[in-house]
Amino acid sequence: QVQLVESGGGLVQPGGSLRLSCAASGIAFGEFVMSWYRQAPGTKRDLIATITVKSVARYDDSVKGRFTLTRDDAKLTADLQMDSLRVEDTAVYYCNARHSWQPEITYWGQGTQVTVSS
């Protein structure tokens, strides 16, 4: 059974930091591109960061320089370090795993809420 379980969300003040973790099970983790998406109320789900099977990370302009995505193939995790958080980063954050050469094979986590507020 495939599972992606996100953790680490919560409430933080503007300028603060959070670290989200996505723990995978039931997949050949090293064959999957890992990504984080987010969805604010009333908006579509947006891709914000991706890390390839060779650990090359790419970021949306909205988070570039503030967020860092890493993966640990031994621990089967993909972590998103979020610094200098802004009110507009408030959203539900979702982990996604997409097979690197069979992209139709994709899995989602259940989401974790991040709220940035003073």
C-alpha cells in the first residue's frame, strides 16, 4: 500500500520558519520525482518545488530563495524547509510523488495546513 504522509505544518508568525516532511512508503522512492504543491482557499493547487531523482531542486519564483527542498532516499523522505514565511504562504501543502519514467504513476499525500499570521 502506497502512502505519502506529510507532517510539520502549523501556525507561525511572519518571518518565521517551518519544516515540512513527506514520508513515503510502498514505492521505490529513488525512482520518483518528489514535489510540493500548495493550495490556498479559493485557488488552484500550485507547484512550488520539485526535486529530481538526482536531487536537483527547482522552485517557483514565489518561494525561490526562501524554501529549500531536499530528499533522503535512505529514509524515504522529502523535506521542505520554509524560511522567511509570509502571510501569503498560508495554504494547505501537499506532497506528490511522480514516477520519473512513467509519469502516469503519481501519488498524493493528504495535505498539511500552514498558517502564517501575527
